[in-house]
Amino acid sequence: ELKVEQNPLFLSMQEGKNYTIYCNYSTTSDRLYWYRQDPGKSLESLFVLLSNGAVKQEGRLMASLDTKARLSTLHITAAVHDLSATYFCAGTSRFAGNMLTFGGGTRLMVKP
Amino acid sequence: KAGVTQTPRYLIKTRGQQVTLSCSPISGHRSVSWYQQTPGQGLQFLFEYFSETQRNKGNFPGRFSGRQFSNSRSEMNVSTLELGDSALYLCASSLALTGGNGEQYFGPGTRLTVT
């Protein structure tokens, strides 16, 4: 059974700083996802990582996947207030279709 | 292209009642998954439907059921509602069961409150 753990659970940072959110998973995962959720809203898709060494970037966010270490990271560069949200990583297991197993989420607050 | 739609957006029900939620996936998408989000348990998988068949099921009691129609629209039903069923229910739409680019898109959710 796939288990996904994120850390930290809460992150308060100053604008302009860099930080990384870590996502560890327990068994082989076919696909690794990152989502953003604003308060009271749904999940917005950020990245899908499909293979070892995959790296994707969008604006100030960059996600990477290391399948050997069973680790994905979401790196935030020069944070701005608009990035304040909760970020979730999620994985799928082979033979389990699109079933996503989510981490507990990282609540990010970027202070001016 | 229209996104994933869910109706209703908000519901208030009483314990013991039943409720039906609806999800229309992105046009051309054939896989619909349902998730429950609560502050205590986080995001939990309920079930996935593909081509009108339930393909995967999460660890929820039999009071939770679903179905998918030939146009890929899906409904989920919760019978004999309990206070603990209060949650945000999200559906996700995907093109296929596996493979492809793996993208899964979420609808706006239905917020269910059980009193």
C-alpha cells in the first residue's frame, strides 16, 4: 500500500526567500503529482512527474522526482505572497488506475 | 474546453438522509474519481469509474456508492448520512485509466454539511 508523507506541514517564509517542500513515498509509484489548494477552493494541478530524474518548472516553482530515493521535491524560488496556499503531493500505484494517495499537505504562508 | 463541473456546490442535509452528488468530466475524459476531504483525515480516495465500471474503491463503508453513465458523467450517493460525512467532495477527471500524460483535473467540489 502506497503511503505518502510531506514535510514540513507548515511553512512560514519571507518574500524573496527560497525553500523546498519534500514528499517521500513508501513503494514504487507510477506517477507523482503536485497540486495547489487555496482556502475553500479545489485542487489546481501544478505538475505531473512520470519518470526518474524528471524536472518540471513553472514560474517560481520547480518539481523534481527521484524514484530511487522515493522522493519528490517542490522548490520555491524567491517566494511572493501570491504563492501562499496549501500544496499537496500525491502518487499513484501500479495497477491502481488513477487512484491518488495524497500527502498531508504543506501550508505555505509567504509574508511581505 | 470546459473544465470539470460538480453540482450542487453546497448542500446541507440532516443525519439519516441521503444525498446524490454529480460530476461531469472534461469532454473526452472517460475516467472519473471521487475524493473526500476533511480537516482530520485529509484527502481520501473513494472510488474510480471508467467506461461505466468501478475500477478501484477506497476504504469507505457501503453507504458510499457511485455510478458512471455512458456519457462519462458520474454520480456518488451517500445514504444514512452521519455527522462525520461533512466534507468537501471532489471529483477528478482523466483521459484514460493509465498511461498518457497522467493529468488529472479536479472539479470545484461539493461542500456537504450534515447537521
